[in-house]
Amino acid sequence: MIKANSVTKIVNTSEGSLQILRPISFEVKSGESVAIIGASGSGKSTLLGLLAGLDEVTEGEIYLDDEGLHNMDEEQRAVLRGNKVGFIFQSFMLVQSLTALENVMLPAEIAGLDNPKKLATDILEQVGLKHRANHFPNQLSGGEQQRVAIARAFITSPKILFADEPTGNLDAKNSEKIESLLFQLNKDKGTTLVLVTHDNALAQHCTRQLTMNAGELTETTSRVDEQHIEAV
Amino acid sequence: MSTSFNLAWRLFRHEARRGELTIILLAIVLSVAAVLSLSLFSERLQGALKSRSAAFIAADAQLRSGEPIDENWLAKAREEGLSTAKQVATRSMVFSGDNMSLVDLRAVNQQYPLKGAISVSDQPFGEKQEINALPAEGEAWVQARLFQALNIALGDEIEIGDGVFTVTRVLVDIPDAGFSIFNTDPITLINMNDVERLGVTGPGSRVRYIGYFSGEVSALSSFSDWLLPNLNDELHAWRTVADDESAIGRSVANAERYFLLASLLAIVLAAVSIAVAAQRYAQRHFDPVAIMKTLGATSQLIRQVYLIQIMLITLLGIAIGLVIGFIGQQVVVSLVAEQVDVSLDVWHWRPLLIAVATGATCALLFSLYPLLQLFSVPPLRVLRKDISANLRSRSLQFIASGGAIFSLMWMYSQDLKVSAILFSSGIALVLGLLAATYVLIVLGRRLGSGRMGPWQLAWARIKRRAMDNSVQLISFSVTIMLLLVVLVMRNDMVSQWRSQLPEGTPNYFLINITPDIQPKLDRHFNDNGIQIDEFYPVIRGRFVAVNDEGVNTAVSKEDEPNREGRQGLGREANLTWSSTLQKENKIVEGEWHAGTDTLTKEGLYPVSVEAGVAERLGISMGDKLTFNVGSEIVETSVTSIREVNWQTMQPNFFFVIHPDAMASFSPTYITSFYLPTERKPELTNLLRPFGSITMFDVDARINQVREIVDQVSVAVEFILVLVLMAGSLVLIAQVQASMDERRQEIAILRTLGAKGGLIRRSVIYEFLIIGSVAGFMAALANELSLYMLQTSVFQMEGSLHFEYWAIAPSVGAVVVGILGAFGCWRLLTLNTSQMLRKMV
């Protein structure tokens, strides 16, 4: 589903160019859930940005559902994101002047789906926020806002979901709720999940964990392997 | 399209309801309301003023001609829907028994006058009353002076040319009597049908034919467009209210320029506030755009959403602005209705169109750059908040906003000069401000360090928010400068008008005073407690040659229209002589001949020439001018050129010769005096011992001028109040916009435990600093633009206003400081968590 070949990212700063990602290659299969873990500044969010087509690689190739992101311009990448990708962010990233319902409807409308309002109402019900549909983001708690964001991410039934520190701004109780909701929906919809976090507990929920360290990516382990090891 | 409209409509609806569009909406509402109320008010006022000044030429326009006016032209004017009237004017001798006198004969047709009214009185020098009638055939209405000169009474007969007329009324005034104390023979008004039989219009006589035209502005302009190419410059002169060069004409013209200026400044104020608001609006939408792009929105969709939204905001702003502007203007009109004449026409299309065009152009052009910035926000911003717009080139912004302001000013004023002056001083101001901001930042770096007191916080913030502050400083300064220009211009203009005709301005002129009568007259007036002005000697002479080259001495152009050669004065000159420079006269070249040297080195007598006539006749310093006085020749040399204030009510002269040159002539004297209205009945007795003197009554004229000046002054004051209100609202909007930006910082400071007092004081100090710098810069820029405006547009003397160099920074500091304190106080009433939540 996702394939990265020798992806590098170099940015130009006032003190010369800075290599943020060393050549990175890896693959994520359909339906897998992958956690990218690492310390702050290790480059994990940069990698997420590249994989999701929000940023351009300096060198290398990225394929999303067999489509080469590296050959596309911003417009083409936007269309691809709209059709196949969902997002969840640490700071929720809801449009403040739209209600919860309208925020959820937004990707469906952009993708031109039929009856976005019904789709949004249904999915808000699934995340338990139907009664808060007409509230604005600043009238919701952090946990509620992230649930709206999750509903928004799943409304178009994307093939791939990118999540950037989805529980980073939440307390322990809300984090738990969000985690279970995220993985439940992910399972129900058969979505491929790429999740960036520095929270090991959250990472453990994923089938694979990749570790970023100073711009280099190493495969740590996978839950399948762990189970396999335990079984042995 | 439906997706983008739905999204735009939804954003618009919610944001409007939640008050998030208030600032940009307010800016558009303000611009539309200010422009509509100002231009509608001034249009209505101008309508009234125009019709008043139209009374001075008895029509909206006149065609003066040396030959009878083509009847087809008059017919064409009537076809265009204009009213027309005719006059034939000439100088003629009038006889009554053994007495005779030269009169200014005016024959008019039934339609005369189209504007203004004829006034008459029951007896010579009696109370005047307006009359809506004209002399019948065989009747003559004559001015009081002719009763004196011919020793006649009402009902007596007089002879003019081959005709005999019965004097049936005392004529006081006709609207276009003209206003000159020289060449003023008493007016005699007769019926047009009598002209033929008089035989005074034959070959060799000097006759002026006048056609009068009045009607709708559009009809008048389409007629004049048709007529002007048919005119012969040598024969015809087209004159409209706007061409009126009298004191009244100039006052009205200056008032019109002032209204124009005020409205232009209102447009700039509106533009500044829209620019500030649009910038703020765009910045607030950086996140939503990044989110939408991340969720798959194409650039085209984003563009559509925001363009539709801006259009919705603009439409709403224009609609509210039109309502507020109209109501505001109606309120002002009802408040000033007692002091000022305004046209009763409530609805004028031009102001409405201007207001809508201004609102739309400002909103769209000033939001262009912020919107382009918005469109360029990359989706990556969802992960990295520090990434904002990709658009870096600010030159586009300067070109878009500069171009928008300039074209609006030009389009509206249709006056390149005024627009260019205001625009260039605006640019000078912006450059100065950028330099000032730089100095502030450097200062801030020094002062903003050390222990954190409110002053340190204020300086540190100024330093940190350098770019934002420079924008804010510029907008504050522009606003203050524009307010200063309107305020100071109004003060200068009104005081200049008032000084033209101070209390006690002479309202009667005496001419034909012979040298033997002069001392007696002086004593007689003194005995009666009337202050009499200086006596100026006057003698009629012909200006015949410049440097021995003969000039055209024809009395009027009509006599010899095709004669070639050097242009002359066109009539006899009134020569005076003096060794003292008259007050309100200023030497602009050479030296006044006050010295003891009677003759110049060429052996000629010095003469001082008025600047305008020198330019018109091509006379320069050192030229030899020859005058023919009676049978004598007087040769003079130009030793000075004078500027004369023609707007004062004192005798002014083109040529002032050295007294020694004129010693052998016996002059008559001219003088003036002031007599209060309540003493007017004494006039006849006062002048009884001096039968040979002619009196010229300008009291009515002075009162008319004063009335108009007073009206215009009141109107100008209201315009000033309107602009001040608009400006204050702009300042408030600017402070509000900047408070929005400060919210985050205040939230953090409060979270860190800073006391409300510290934050409040630091914000107030910051605004005090910005306000005083803005005020000072505005005072400097104000001087520059005022000087240029006064000297090249308003034809006034340029003046410096040092007091404002102190007033502007203090008022700027106080007003901006108070606004800042108020805005900050509102923020501090929110609790910290509310503020933090609002930041998300």
C-alpha cells in the first residue's frame, strides 16, 4: 500500500543545507498498522509529511496505493489525498468556524460524495458525539475534538490513515478512549494505518514499529513477530 | 461550484454570527458609509451653493459675444431641455433736459434672469425688494445714482439714443451686474423689444450680446460639448459658475475642492482599514486552508471558497454601509438645515455609485494580496505551525494597494494633481515610517532588556513584533495625518475666508472726488464719526506701447477682432501713483519704488505692474511702458512686479506709477468707508454737500459673500466632524485588530503569573509609544502635503503649523493609548483558560 525507496529530505537553512532524512526505504502492506516512534526532532513528522504527500521528497520515490507521489504536483497530490487518505493530528486541526458536523462533512464534500450530511451524522454517532453535532470546536473538550477529528478522518473510508501523535494533547483517560476508537474503526474499515508517536504504549497497539533516529529508520519489531516469539 | 459555494456560505454564516467577520465587515461598512455620507452631503450642499452662485451670473452658464447670438444655438439649447434668456448690453448716453450721463444700458428679454432676481426699491437708496417682473416696452428702470446725476424723479422721461422712456422704478440690482468699482456707470434696464428703435447698436458701437442657459447638468454639458467647437475665441466667451473668479467663486471653488479632499481622504482611510482587516482575516484562515488542502481540496476549490466568501462579506458590508451612510447623512442634514442650504433632492446617483464602487474596489483589491498569501499556504502547515504563506514578494502588495488607492483617488477626483500630491506625500510618509520603525527597533533592543517592568515589556514587544508594528505604525500615522490634513486645512481655509472680509470691511466706495473736495470730505466724515479709508489718486490713461512697440489699444476685443500685433489691456487703464506700497500687495520681483531716486538709470519713471497683467501682456522687468494720459505721454520703466490679493474689497490697480511722473496731472480720488447697516438711512444726508461725488454701494455684495462664506464654513465643519468620526472608527478597528494578535501573548503572560496591572501597563505603554511616534510622523507628513495642497491646489499661501508638531504626538499617544487600554481591559476580563481555548 505504501512504498518508500531511498527517500531523503534536505532543507536549506541560513547555515547551509541540513539533511533531515537519510535514505529511507520501507514498505507498508494493505491493512497493516505501523507506528513510527522516535525522540522529538528525529524526523518522524517529516517522514509522515512526505508519505502523506504534504511535502516533497528531495530524492527517492514514494508510492501510495501504487501511485508515485514523487511524480505528482501539489494539485494531483491533493486529489489523491482527498480520495485515499485520512488524517488525525495532535492539535486536532478542526476548522474553528465550522460545527462538529460540518467539520466531519468537509472531506466528504471535497471528495464529492453523495449525501455528506447523512454520512457525517452516522459516523458522529459511531464516535458517540451525535448530540454534540452542532457545537463548535471551542465548545468541545480535547477528547471530544479528537473524536470529531477521527470521525472526519474515516468519513471518506480512506485506504490509508496517517495519525500524528493522536493522543499527544490528551490526558490518560481520554487517550485510552481515543486509542480504542481509532483502532476499532481502523479494524472495521480495513484501513492501513501509519501512526507517528513517542508514546510506546500506543505504538504497541500497531502491528509494526519503526524507529526514527537522527533521520534514519530502523525496523524495531512487529507484534506478529512478538506473538510468534512468545508462541515459540 | 456548489461545493465551494456551500462551504463559503457556511463559513460566512458561522463567522458572521460568531462575530469573527466584525473587523473586516466594519471596515467595509465604514468605507461605504463614510464615502456615501460625505459625497451625498457634499453633492446636496454643492447643489445649493451652485444655485446660489449661479445667481451671480443669472444662469448656470453664459455665452458672451461681440455679435448677436445665433438664434439656432438658442433653439438647440432649448431642444436639449435648457432654459434660455438674452441680454444686449452697451454703454450709452442718457439725457434728461440739460443733464446727461453715461449709463450701463441693459436690454433683456422676458426670460431674464434664469437664476437670481432683480431687486428694486420705492425710492432712491431705499429698502430693496425682489421683483418678479421686467420693464414694459417704453419703460426704464434706473439705478439710484442716475436719479442724482440727472436730477430726475419716478415718472420722469429720459432719452436714450432715438428713444424716450418713462422711469418707472428705482433699480437696485440685477444678478449679473458685475462687481467692479471702476467703469461703473449706473445700470439702466429696458425691454429687449426697445433695442431696435434706439439705434445704439449700430456699427461702431460697443455692444455685448449675452445668452443665458440653465438646466440639468447633463443637458448643459452636452450642449456645451456641442457649442464650444462652434465658437470663435475672438468673439465668444463661454462662462459657467465654475469659471467665476470673484471672491465668492473662489470660496465656493475652494470649498468644493475641500469636500473633494475630505472624501478622498475618507476613501484612503477606508482603504487603510480594509487593508488592515483583510490582512488579519487572511492570517486567521491560514489553518483552515491548510486543513482543507490536506483533506484534498484543490487550489481551485480554495480560491472559489474564499473569493465567494469575500464577495459575500463585501456585499453585506456595502448593504449595511449604504443604509448607515444614508441615515448618517440625513441626520447631519437635519441638524444643519437651519444654518445651511442643502438641495432637497434626497437621492443622487453619483455618490451611490461612488460608494458602492469604493467599497467593492477596496474590499477586492486590498484583500488581493492577503488572499494570494492565503492561497499559497502549504498543507504541511498542519504538521508545522511555523510554516505560513509561501508568497514572499511584498512588491505585489505595494503595487496592488498603491495602484488601488491612486486609481480610486484619481477616478473620484478626476484631478491628477490633488491625487498625485496626496499619494506622493503618503509614500513619503510610509518611507519615513519604515525608517522610524527601524529606529524604534534599535531603541527597543537597548531599552527592552533588563528586569521585566511594564516599559521593558512594551519595548520588547515593539522589537519582537517589528514587522507587525511597522504596519500598525503606518496605518496609525496615515490615519492621524489624514485627520490633520482635513482639520488644519479647514482652519486655514475658514480663517482665510473670514480675513478677506473682516468686520468693518468698507462697504461703500466714493469715486470722482476732486482734489478741492478731498480735504472737506475727509473732515465731514470725521465730524460724523465715520472712519474713511485712504484716498487713492486715479486718472484714466491708455496703455499704448511696450518698449516703443505699439500695443492694441482697442477698448474691447470685439472692436477689431482680427487685428494683429501686441496685445493691449483692452480698455482704458486706471492709473494711480504712490510711494507707499498698498496693503495686501506683495512685491514678487524687483523693488518697490519707495526710494528717493525719482528716475531709473534710463531716465524713466518707475512703475509697478500687477503680476497677472504682466504675464498676460508679456511685460517683464525693465520694460519701457508708455501711457497716454489726456494729450500727454508718460514714459515709465518696470521696476517691480506685484502680487495683488483680488479677493479683498479694496481698490486694486494694475499699474502704480511713481508720484513724480504724475505731478502735473489733476487726478480724481477714490476712497472707501464702512457704515454699519443701522446708519444706512444717514447716507443721503451725509453725501448731500458733495453732489459731484459718485457713491458705489457694495454692502449688499459683501453681505452676500459673507453669507455664503458662513454657510460654507458651517458645512466644512460638519464634513470635518464626519471625517473625524470615520477616522476614529478606523483607529478603533486597528487597535481591535492588533488586540486579536496580542491575545495569545497575554494568555501566556497570565498563565506565567503576570499580574493584570503589569500586562495592562505594558500594553498601554506600547500604544503610547506607537501613538506618539505615529502622531509625530503624521505631523511632519501633514506639513508636506498641506504645503503642496495649499500652494498648488487651493491657491492659498503655504503655512507651517508648528503647534501640531506637539499636539499630534500627544493626542496620538493619548488616543491610541486609551484605545489600547480599552482593548486590553476587555482581554483581561476573560479568564486565562477562556483565552487559551480561543487560541486553539
